Amino acid sequence: MTRINENLYTNNIVIEFLKSKGYTRDSILQEVSISTDPTQRLFADIILMNESNKDYLAIIEVKRIIKPGSLESAKRQIHRYIHALSHLNIPGYIFAFDQNNNMNIYSLNKDGIWNEIDDEHFPNYTSLTTIEEKKRELKQTIKKKRNVDIFLMICIIAAVIT
């Protein structure tokens, strides 16, 4: 399927769906160019972004029709995007359309398997940004705990030496 047709569906149907889930135009990046090195350029159909801190929230590939092998091909694409962005924990989704233009959403689980999900199970903007903020808070807490542990170890060593 040509890029023009995928763009048509992206702009008309997927973007409206994402807006209904609380995403704004500023949080929906389309046809994002990702460079892994000077000789290779990748183009993600959609990347969802946290407007306040510019973190990536999810990657979406749009497919006009799912054919045999399309999900595996899309999985490889999404994995390439995730690695190129160095955001290994962001979720990947496929929005695919059947011959009647019904939209199907597939979510890539942690085992690398696509699961079809209902529209209502696609995360809204608030839920994805909250998850991202909680992950960041957890990383900060772990870093602080590590620093405290190092400080305590230094204190113990200093006490033993003196």
C-alpha cells in the first residue's frame, strides 16, 4: 500500500480517534523521521509525545489492510523505531483497516506478540503521561536510594578507618 493512502487514513481517521482520547495536535507527531546513522532514515507514521516534557509515549504504525505477514513486518518496524529512539519501554501499536474501513488496533505486548484491543482499551493521553511520570519518579527514587546507600557505605568505611 502506498504511503499516500496510509497518510489519508492516518489524517482522517486515526488522528480523530487520538483526539477523542485526549491527544492534541501538539502531542501527535506524524511521519517522524528517525535517523539511526547518516545512511539510514526511518519514518514512523505516528509518535505520541508528552507535551510538557517532550518524552515519547507510544509509536503507532498505520496499515491500510493487514495481510499475512503484515503484523510481523510491522513488529520489526516498531522495534527498529524503538531502538533508534533509545526508548526501549514505550508501547507500540498498529492501526489497521479492513476492506469496510473498520479500524482495528493491535498492541505489542512484552512477549513480542500482537494483541487486538478494543478502542476503549487504547490508552488516553492522561494515562500514558501518568505512566511515564511514574516511571521517571521511580528512576529518581532508585537513584536517590543508591546515592544514600553509597553515602552510608562511605560513612561506615570512614568510621572503621578512624
